[in-house]
Amino acid sequence: MDLNGIEMTWLGHAAVRFRTGDGAVVLVDPWLEGNPACPEGAQTQERVDAIYLTHGHFDHFGSTIPLARAHGAPVHAIHEIGVYLEANGVEQVVGLNFGGTVDGPGGVSASFVPAVHSSGISGDAGIVNGGSPGGWVLAFDGGPTVYHAGDTFVFGDMALIGELFAPDVALLPIGGHYTMDPRQAARAAGLLGVSTVVPIHYGTFPILAGTPDQLRDAAAGAFEVVALEPGVPV
């Protein structure tokens, strides 16, 4: 896996940090505090320049509000989550919908694409509308194009995502039960046409039983599987 100077760190579950060549820090689905798979030293961040949310479930939404407040970082999310964030004191919010593309720090261009899942936000008043779930395609200036699928089942329009954006690396959930399992994720990788898959959303809880080895078996050599260690940058 060649990231062309972009540093990527899996922070456990679906949380991922990217650091660009000029030092800008981008987070996707930053469930850090309370995440049993996130190393203690990574549950706070020294720098955050932008946050990208795939959907509203706690294990993705996670630490978004405190991080955004602490660092003054803009949060990019579907419109309904954007409205919720503004109502909860986040000053910089970029709401959008499928097909929207926004420029971010470090020269990243981020496009919001669909997912097949749900997206309610849990709070004191119960579950509130989180709009539709999605994924992010992050095209780094001079670096790779990375697709973070969020939580999803495999769906045919992944082929269209591959055609339109030509991602080099896909971060795909493999745990099963709430998302794809390894066999389904292997099919997703084929539709996307990616050369590398980084598995996410597995092992955090016993019910998320899919493993990288199972994904490798299902891949049958068609793509590279790179299993990262939480908190260790590559």
C-alpha cells in the first residue's frame, strides 16, 4: 500500500486519522473516547483540521462535538446531522448530500456517497433523525484516493463509485451483523476495483466477528488486505 506521503492511522473501530504532507489532520468517524479499540493516548488529539462523518450512530459520531469545539474544526456531514450539530453548539458545519464535493485542509477533496445502513442519532430524547448514511471518498492532493465506506452492506452502485472516483484504497467494514462480513466486503472490493482494502469495524465487540484473515481468504489474491494496528501510523 503506497500512500504517497499521506499518513493514515486507524484509531479503532471505524475511526481513522489522516495527516497530509503539510501537517493537516483529517478525522473520519472519530469515536475516540469510550471506544475500547482506541488506544488511550489517541482518545484526545493535539490537532484536528477537519472532521468527516459518515452517519449518526454513536460508534461513528462519537467524539465529534467535543473535538470540533476544542479545535475549531469544521464538521462535514449530511444536512440533517449538520442541523443537529449547529443546534448543539458546533460553529463550523458543512452540510451536504450525496454527490456533494467539498475542499478541505491539506488539499483534500472530499465527496459524499451513499451507503446502505441507517443513521439515527441517540440522545436523551431518544433517537433523532440523522438523515441518510453515507461514505466519503477522500482525494488527497498528490496522494491516494481513499474510500471510507462507513457502515454498509455491499450494493451494486459501488461499481459506480469505483468508476467515478477510482479509489486506490478502500476502508471497508468486515465485522458482520450490522455491516458487511468478509465475504461481502470482498465482493465490494471487486465492484470498487481497488487494489488495497483496509478492514475496519471488526473486533470491537464480540458480535463483530469477521476477521482480516477471512477477508484474505475471500479475496483469493484479487486485492491486498492491510490490517492495521490501532494507533500505529502507516
